[in-house]
Amino acid sequence: MSEPQTPQEANELARLRALVSEYETKMTDAAAVLARVRHEINNPLAALLGQAQLLLREELSEKSRRRAHTIESQAKRIEEIVGELRDIQTPVPANRTQE
């Protein structure tokens, strides 16, 4: 992008740069919240999954075994979802090579 030619163009460019900066700040804040949420979900989830896996090592009735498998499989599903959140956690800053 070339330098603005008129005062109006300069004002518009400054307004757009301020908007980009504001949205980058908001994305960084959202990423921090997402990191805290991931942490708060992961810790009890790990305990839940571990307990389900320990339970499956014991002698259980067929009905109890099915229930423990359900707990384990659903906990693993949540674990995958939380893992996907990691991929969107870090915002990519705008390309500012033209400033």
C-alpha cells in the first residue's frame, strides 16, 4: 500500500490501523480466556478419564463395564475437542509489513 495522498486517505488509514490494533487486542484476550478454559477442563477431565480406566481394570458386571466404557469414550471425545481448541487459541497477527 502506498502512502496516502490526501488528508482523508491519511485519516482513513489511521482509522483502519486503529481498528486492526483493537481487534488484535480482542483476539489476544480471547485466546487468553480460551487457554484458561482449556486448563480448567483438562484437569478434571484427566482425573475422570484416569478413574474410568482404573475402574475398567476391575471385575465389573456387564452393565457397569458398559457404563465405564461410556464414561471413558465420552471423556476421550471431550479431550479431542479441547485439543482442537488449542489450534485456534493463538491468534495470527495481521501482516504489518506495509506500515
